[in-house]
Amino acid sequence: MDSHSKTPNRSRELFEQAKNYLPGGVSRNTIFRRPNPVYAQSGQGCYVTDVDSIRRIDFANNMASLIHGHAHPAIIRAVEEQLHRGTAFTMATVSEFEFAKLLCERVSHFDKLRFVNSGTEAVMACIKAARCFTGRTKIAKVEGTYHGTYDYAEVSQKPKPEEWGDSQRPASVPVARGTPQAALDDVVVIPFNNASLARQILDTEKGNIACILLDPMPHRVGLIPAANDFVEMLRTWCDQNGALLVLDEVITFRSAYTGAGEWFPAKPDLTAMGKIIGGGFPVGAFGGRDDVMDLLDPQQQQIPFPHSGTFSANPITMTAGKVAMDLLDQAAVDQINDLGDYARASITEAIRESAIEACVTGAGSMFRIHMKPEPPVDYRSAYMNRVEQQQINQLVNHLFDSGFMMINTCTAALSTAMNREHVDLLVDSLSVGFQQLERSI
């Protein structure tokens, strides 16, 4: 029986209604499944139960945002208390600066910090701050990296082979139809982990680039960590050419106690954050050097970078986020990262015992399965051809039908609510999935 015939009836009924009010029946394409999405009823720890009472182990954790899983008791208690005091004010709140204090004291290269409402907004603010600080308009970014839905940040996010151009000078490719050519012209695309070629491309734009935007372990590039020499080159180039280095840690801040920036001796000027720092609520933040962040200071007579947001730093998110990050101490980070190591090793062994061509990549508490014999090294080698995409879809559907939720590229983001037993169950199901793929080849 395929995954379509297993789709619960209640979800089908809800979807038929939702299509009348939402484009495609959904508000975010990432949760869409054919012939219809499955509707959640509740979540507890690492389990999600749908509207037909089917329970699954959640390895997706709302696209890597739920570091402690669902409905953590300490977060629930703190939020309940705050709900009775109010949800949003046209006033400052104590929770705002207390949470900012926690993050700034945790990360040495955060002098100051501002809260926003999403990772997209955090990246957008970093780009605007860099332009304001440097007086330049262009940015540089790695080919195939996702940085949210800002026109400039999403350039060459998912180019196809017929679009991506010469490997020596990757093209600036739009995601959304109607993207202004001016936006494409203001984005310089560089290859991942190729320091010499990236430098050559950047050198052609000396004096024009406001910032280089870098995800230290980009999902669409294959969940491959950035190489030290690559990050060091970017840092040096920025210093030599008056540009800022912006680290997008919306996803990777979970990877170490002070974020994935801890992996590299070279430190960024600005960092964008989101996902786990919200404790399960919508959030974004950006922080960094005093001289850059002070562009937002409203005490100035003329503010170089005016910045606000109706729900930015709302006390619900601030409360939940602070509890979540307090819970994510060094011991918790070590525990979840060790579980990630165990998962990657176990999956590698399962692949070895099968006849399928596959590999697993990632670091910290995340991993991704590729239907390739060798780990990719950049976006172009990570790109899935038609057969690989079909195999990944089949594997993800098999896991879903077997009681496991994964991100749709067969990627997982672990939570502290998980242990080795949950990973073992996943690996057992993956082994069956590999056998099914073998038979279909």
C-alpha cells in the first residue's frame, strides 16, 4: 500500500475545506504532502499525534526549531504565567533585555542584539545594516544556500543545472517569478568551500560588496560544514576590502553552545538567529559589533537605520526563548550532539549493510541522507537528479507511513526529548526503506 492510500480520512476532509481559503490548502509549502497534508492534533516531547490519532516520532521538529521537542513543561509554565500578564505592549519589557543579556553573555562576538520575528527578518536586517554601515549595495552569498524569502537573500537558492551557469562564475538566479533584475545584479554568487575561486570572484567586485552572507552548514548545499580555510578567507577578504561578514545561524545556532560560529577561529561582524531561540514561538534576532548595531540606536538625532516591529521582542517569545536557552546548557548540547554522532554512524552502518548507493552528512544534532555514493562537497554535487529525488520521496513517505516525521529532503533535526532508542527505531525503518529501494531499482 502506498503512502497516498494510507492518508487518514480526517486530514483529507480538512484539506478539502482548507483549499477554499488557503492557496493549495496551506500557508507554508514545506508541510504540503500529496494528495494532502496531514493535520496535527497535539505534540508531546518527541511525539506528534495527528487528527486521526496516529502518533509519530518527530525528527523534523518544525524545521529544526523545536530544540526541546513539543510542549516542554518548563516552557509551558513560564508562558502560561506571562499570558496572564499580557502578550504584547507598546512598552519595553524586562524579558526583552534579560534574554538579550543571556545571549550576549553567551556569545562573545555579540556586543548588542535586536529581536525580530523570523529568521528571514533577521537576515534582512543584517543585510540592511551592512549596507548602511558600508554605503554599498551588493552582497555576496554561497550558491544554493537558503537565507529566507528576502529578494536578495534568496538569489540562487535553488538554481537548476540549465540555469546555474559556469562553475567559475555562478549565475544569479531568481527563485520567484518577477524578481527585479536589479536585485539579481546586486548579488554576487560564490561556490561553497572553494576559497581560491571564491576569492577570485569577490576580487572582481572590490569596493562594491557590503557583506558576505554565510551559512556555516547549509542545508541545500548538503548539510556540509564550512571549511576553516574557506571561512578564514572570507574573514580576511572582508577585512581587506571593507565589507562585513554575516553568519546566518538561524538553523545552526543549535550546533554548539555558542552556535556554529564556535567552530571557526574567524568571527563574524553580524549574526542572524531564529528557530530554537524562540522556544517554539516565532522569533528572529541579529547581533554583533557595537559600531554596526549602534546604527539602530534611537537616541541619535538622525537614525541611520530606523528599525522596529509590532511583535518584535514580544514577552511571550522572550519568555519561552529564555527558558529554552537556559535549558540548552553545555551538557544538553553535548548530549544532543552525541546523539547526532550516534545517528550518523548508525545510518552509515545501515547503508553499508544494504546494496543501496547512499550516504549521510551533517554535524551536531542534524543529519541528511543523500542517494549518492559519496558525500557532496557543494550545491552542484548535492543537487538531486530526477531518480535521486524520487528515491528520497519514496524513503520519506515510507518513514512517514512507518511513524517517523522527517524534513522533506530526508533531513533530521534532533531534540533533547530524544534518546538512542528513538534513533534505533528510525534506523530500523530506514533499513527497510533501503531494501524497498533496492527492489525498485
